[in-house]
Amino acid sequence: MHSFNFVLLTIIGTGIVTWLSRIIPFVLLKKFQLSKGVIQFLSFVPIAIMSALWFENLFVQHIGHLPSIEWGNFLASIPTVISAIISKNLLVIVIVGVISLGIVRMVLGM
């Protein structure tokens, strides 16, 4: 029973920390006026994060060798990138990406 309480408190604690880390910046930024340069710099952050996540899942690291392409993720990213160019809507991009990866895994048995 002691370990159940520990796990439960850990889950609740990490949930609170995650929630606070997403809410506190909004609360603080309401009180401050950011400069135009900072706002322009921050406009590139979502692009950088999405690119980093995409490249991380697109390549497989091999110690001492060049990385190789994860073909399932590569094939699923083709319609996802096309939908991003056409729609520029995050919801559409996520839905197309999830469906594309599901189809690729179902067809290729990955």
C-alpha cells in the first residue's frame, strides 16, 4: 500500500508541475510587455520545436556510423508535410500524421 501512495503522489505531483510550467509563462507575460525583437524571435520557436521532433523520429542513430532513415516515419511524413503546406492548420496536420503513420504501420507491419 505504501508504494501505491508513492506512485499516486508522484503522478499527481508531476501533473501539477507540468500544468504549472505551462500556465506560469502566460500569467507572467500578461504583466510584462515584450520587445518587438523578442516577439519576432519567439515566432520561430514552434517551427524549431516541430523540426527537432520530426528529425529525431526520422533518423535512427547508429553509434560510430551515420544515421539511417526510419522508412515508416519517412513515408508517413510525406502526406503530413503536404497537408501542412496546403492547410497550415495544426489539427489537420496532426490528424493526417496519425492516420498516415497508422496506415503505414498496418500496411508494412511495422
